[in-house]
Amino acid sequence: MTPQTARTTTRKSGVGTPPFAAHGFWRLLVLLAAFGMFVVLLIGRLATLALFENSRAYGATSTEYVPERGDIVDRNGVPLARSIYGYAIWVKPADLLGDRKQLANQLAAIFPDTPAAEFYAKLTADKPGYLRKRALPEQVKQVHDLGEIAIEFPREATRLYPQHDMAAHVLGFVNRDGRGAMGMERVMNDYLRDPAKRSTPLNLALDVRVQAALESELASGMAATNAKGGAGVILDVATGEVIAMATLPSFNPNRPSFANIPDLGQPIVDGRYPISRQTNNVTNRVYELGSTFKPLTVAAALDAGTVRDLSVRYDATKPLQFGRFKIRDSHPSGRWMNTPEALIHSSNIVTAQIADKLGAARMDAMLRNMHFNARPDIELAEKAMPLYPKSWDRLTNMTVGFGHGIAVTPMHLASAYAAMVNGGIYRPATMFKTKSDAKIPGKRVFTAATSARMRQLMRMIVVDGTGNQADALGYRVGGKTGSAEKPGVGGYSRNLVVSTFASAFPMDNPRYVVLAMLDEPQGTEASSFQRTAGFTAAPVVRKTITRIGPLMGIIPDMKRDVDVSELMPLIWKAKGEQ
């Protein structure tokens, strides 16, 4: 049988399938299989997006997502600033269906930091705009449930500050154009936006645990004394690293909205901060810091050799007359005092005499060596120029010796104290974390012997003097109080003071400077009705050190202390005093 005959026979008998039908069946089978695979892939892709959308949007280290702006983290890797894709809320007023006033009230209930009037203005505007540039998913859901079709919810790249208002003045914020407008966001803007670098977080020297403790105790101190503001800084004396820096009242960088309204220290409920809240009080505002300057004057005199014998006494029985001016002590002793006693009791009269003997040229040189005549040494752009004497006559020199007639930032003072206790080496402050094996450049401004002596004297101020309320048990705190009347129209105001306590610990081997300042504290029951630093700022330092010591690896030790036995015989005490 030929092939042709066989094909003919098969078709006639109805046993086989026509060739075109067989081909169609297989085609259909392939198409069904392909469609099935497509459905499986589609379902898998949707499941993947549902499961991993958040991690891809928020994961700064994802290989599939490089943020538009690099992260900022603290020294331990805790996020301080992140770039994410978040929700925004957009409205087209012309398409609104519901009652605009009612909708504004509903939105204000969802976002209590924004008044209904502000929402109403946006709902009645001539053109579309944002109701909210940053919104949480649960807030988006609440707005969505209102059922208004004219409201949309685009997802946009945004900057998130997970610690909210913590360290706001250090971090700053990003403007609408995505550029840093303040703080480290401003300073490191190009670095954070560089495609080659932004995948690696920027490490700051800050420690969020220490920052939280400092801000908490400053806030408590302000509340206890009804102070209008506060500032604080914690500095590593060996490296210059800023472990914490705080300005209060603060602001929330997640929603920085500033207006020219009075700053009364009140909580912000209308979403707008006084423009003054932008000022970093540690680096960008100058103050007369009063008696905190006295240790620097004594250190300069020790270095210059104008003070050799600490037992030499100076006349403090009456005000020091200079022309038509009189230099007085706030708490007159009515007796002759030596240098340790002058620091312990914070005598303006004695310190002025020490400064006079030191001379204007050497005082000027000491302060210039630590850059008191220039903006503070730190990477931040917000830095104030000190009010430095234009000429150094004799009276100016004496008043500067006890902290009047010169105004600097708290950052200046913190860096100077670090140099005074670390062996005499001045190092610029830095906001960046340094490597553990890095050699930090510095210049000698005091001898090692002077630094050792100042550690003794500053410890004595806390143990026996005006700083006794800063004595955190076991931490060997040393420091100096400073209470300066604020200058105003027509002279100084006796009712308005700046109270500062500058300290270091542990004084037998100093590691950190801790400075706290309260602006215009009031005499309250908590401060024994006193406004001076010993009753207002010193307790803030004590409480802060007690909290941060263990965090920084410093364990309190009641059995250790600075050896001041050779100086104790110089301290006069009334009969019956221990």
C-alpha cells in the first residue's frame, strides 16, 4: 500500500484526526500553558509587591533602591534623617463635591497641628495644592474614608526625621526643592546628594541616647525655673567630637514652618514656629557667660607665671575701685582671699586683680589662641561672631577676666574647657565621628602642669564651692558657675540673667565636657528662689552626668577622687565648719 493510499483509507474509515485539527490542538495547548504561566507570574509579582513594597521603599541599603538623598545616622548607626517614599495629600478645589467648611473641620481633627482655617483656605483656593506634604498611612486612610473624590494621595520622595525634634538644630531640614536649608543637611548637601556617596550613611558624632538625656534634663531645668530657653553641649575632650548639642525650645524638622510671631516658649499647636526657633543657641548666639571665664583667667596667669604661689592673698574686703567704676562681689566675703578661695567663692574682685597682674596683652593672646575672636570652630554654617573687645585697656582686661565685656557662644566656652582639662591641647569641635585610631591635630594653649592644677581647682569648686549642686556622686565632676546679667538698653538688667555651668568629668582623667545654660531662669521653689547658676544650671549638669555616665562606659566610683590634699590647707573655713 502506497502512502497516498493509506492516507485515503484512514480518512475514509474515520479512524485518524485531520492534520489541521491536530496542529490546532497543540497550538491551543501551548497558548493555555503560556497564559497559565503568565497568570502565575502576575500573581507572584503582585504578592511580591504587597509583601516587600515597604522594605524597598524604606530600605536605605537595598541594592534596588538608592535614595535621592543619603541617610544621616548617629555614631552608633541609629537613623537621624532618612529619605523615603511617603504619602502626600493633594486636592483639586474645583472638583470638590462636599461642604468645604465641614471638610476642613474633619481634616483638622485628623491633623490636630493644623487649624481648620488653614485647611479651609486650601480647599477654597483657585488652584490645586497640597493639603499635607507628609502623612502617615493611617492618616491617609482616614482622609480617604471621607469619600471626597477631589482629594488624591500621591507617593513622593520625602525626608523623614525619625527622632522628631531631637537634635533638630544640628540636623536642620530640607526645603521644598530637596536641598538642605539648615544644620548638617545644609553643610553636607552636596555630599548627601552625590550618587556615588549617598548609598553610604553619613556618620555624626552624636549619640542619640546622650542627646535624649541632655534635652530631657534641660527641659526639666527650664520648667523648674520658668526659663525662656536653654542650651547644652557635651564634648569629647580628646577628640573634640560633639556627643550631644541641644537648643530649647526646639522644632520638628519633619514639618518646619516658621513665621514671624513672638516666641513665648509655648507649645506649638498651629503648625507654625517663631522664626527664632531656628537659632542654634550653642553656636549661633553669643552671651556674656560670666564667672565661667574665671578658670581661664587663672589658667593663663599660672601659665604666664604671674600666679606662682596659690597661697598669696588678695584684698577682697571692699569693692575694687577703678576710676569711677567699682568691681563688686555678688556675695562679699569681707576678707582677703587666695586664688583657690577666689574660684571656690567666685570672687570678681580677686579675679580682676589676677587679670590686672596678667596684663591685657597676655589675656588677649590666650583668648585668641582659643579663637574667642572668631566664629566657633565647628562644621555648622550657623555660627555667630563673638563680641570681642576692640581695644584692651586696663579696665576692659579686668572685667573680661571675670566674664563681662565679652560675649561668645557656649561652643567657644566648651572647647576652651576641653583644652583646659585635657592636658592643654586645643582642638576644634567636630560634628563628625572620628576613627578610634585617628590622630586629632591640635595646638598647645596651656602647659600640662597648668592643666593638672586646673583639674584640682575645678574639682574643689564643686566639692566646696558654688558648684556643689553639680556634684554627681562617683563621677568626680569639676566645673564653674557663671551668672551674668543680660545687657539691654541703658545698661545691664538685674532681673534678667544667663546662668551657665561649665564642667568636665571625671576630673582625675577627664573625658567629657558638659555645659548647660538657662536663659532668664526665675527664682522658684525648685531653685530655692535663686536665679544663679549654682541653683539653676548646676543641677541640670548633675542629673545629666548621672544619666549619661553609664552610657559612655564611665562607672561611678565612690572610692576615687582628685587628690587636692596639698591645696586644702589654703581654704579658710569659719570656726565649726568641716
